[in-house]
Amino acid sequence: MSTPHSIVEYLSQLRAALRGADPALIQDALYDAEEHLRAELADQPGRDEATMLEQVVGSYGAPDEVAEIYRDQEVTIQRALRPPPVPRRRSLIGRFFGVAVDARTYGALFYMVLALATGIFYFTWTVTGLALSAGLSVLIIGLPFIVLFFGSVRVLSLVEGRIVEAMLGVRMPRRPVYPTQGTTLMQRIGRMFSDVHTWTTLCYMWLMLPLGVAYFTLAVTLLGVAVGLIAFPLALLFRHDWLGGLYVDHRVMIDWGFGSHPPGLGDVLAASVVGVLLLFATLHLARGIGRLHGYLAKHMLVPRAAD
């Protein structure tokens, strides 16, 4: 690989050396490299880019060397994101109940509950920001406001990425996309509007409201019903009228499709079994939703070409 003579060429070679790597890794590597190179160039204004790069390649590393370092670091990061190993169960029953020892299950479940709050905030922020941007665009403060708004959306995408990575175990960028150098304000604004990543990020923020409502409703409803069924025997202990070893309230009726009747011992046991099965089914559902949402966040918040 030839020695780069400009920062753009260095980054192009680094991107080529990282071809096939995780898009989040590529974004982090390009940001770190460009930030370091721009800082080196700013420290000694008298040097041109070619001279600076000749010295930096020896200290920071050539593009292929830097790419190899980041690939090695990625192995460690991916290992850290994996949940603790659990015993492999071959039976269907073992796999069904084994979800309870999977750490990612509870991360996904907590994310489903948290998604309502984050979804409301993201939706409100983006809709308000777009409305104000359109309204202020005819004023002199409109352009700076638009730039600040789009910048804030990218910051929010990083925050959401950290939440997704921590709770769902999906590798997300730790660095933003580095701002384009040597462009005017109008060019930057034009780039923001023409960049597909900007609109996929906004769409993600909009989608988080209905998704957050759905996730929260599913999690709270299913867990509430499951826990209620499991606790059904305890509830009957506080009823009056002792009958067959159970406190039975004849105002409480149950119907399994064979006619309504006061709950007896068999009904209580059946309700508890159904509650346990529903609880574990909910955990499986939460883990599946976590995987699907991680895939969605990865493809909407991380630019494919790393800009």
C-alpha cells in the first residue's frame, strides 16, 4: 500500500483496509484517525499534509497497521458483549426454561420497559426540531438552528446506540461521524439533507414512539398476567368460606370452556401452571424482540459506508 499524501487518501486507505468489518468499527476507526491527523496538522501549521503524514505513519501507523489493531480490539469488544456462557440444553423443555439464565433476556425486557420513555422523548424532540427548523428557515437564525438540530439528532443516535449495546448486546459506534472539513455552512446543510443516514436516524426516532408503546404494553401486560396467575393461590388464601383446603369467594368465577364455577384446587393449580408457562414465554418473546430491535437499530443508526 502506497504512502498516503493527504488525510483524505489516508482515510480512504484505512476504509479499504477495514472492508468487511463491522460498520460500527469502521466509523470508530475513521473518526479516531481523522481526529488524530487533524490535531497533528493543527499543531504545526507550517507543515503540509504530505510531510505530516510521513511522520505520523511512523508513530500512529500506516492504514493497514491501524486497521489490524482495530480488528484485534474488536475481538475483545465482541467477547465482552457476549452474555456469560450457559449450559447447552438439548431437550425442548430445557431450552424453554433455560431462557431464565440468559442475561440478555433481562436486558431486552428492561429495554422494552424503558423504550416507552425514550420513544416519547425521541419523537417529541425530532418533531419539534423539524417544525422549528421549517418555521425558522426564513429567518437569519434558521440556518444555525438547523445545523444544531441535526447535530443533536446525531448525538441522540449515539446515546441510543450505547443503550442498545449495553442492554441488547449489539455492537454500536462509540464515535460520531467526523464532520466534513473545508466546507461552507451551506454545503454542510446540503450534505445533512442529502445524507441517507440523517433520514434513517430521524425515521428511527419517529418509530421509537409506536415501538416503545408496543414494547411497554407487551412487557407490562404479559408479566402482569403471568405473575397474577402464579399468585392466584396466594390471593385465595385471603378469601372467606373454607372449602376443600382453600378459601373460596363464590363471587369469583372461573371458566375453562366447560361452564363457569368457583375455583377449586385443580383450577388453582392449572392457573399457576399457565402463569409459569406464560412467564417463560414472555421471556422468550422479550429476547426475540431484543434481537430484532438490535438489528433494526444497527441498520438505521449506523451508516453503511461510514460516511
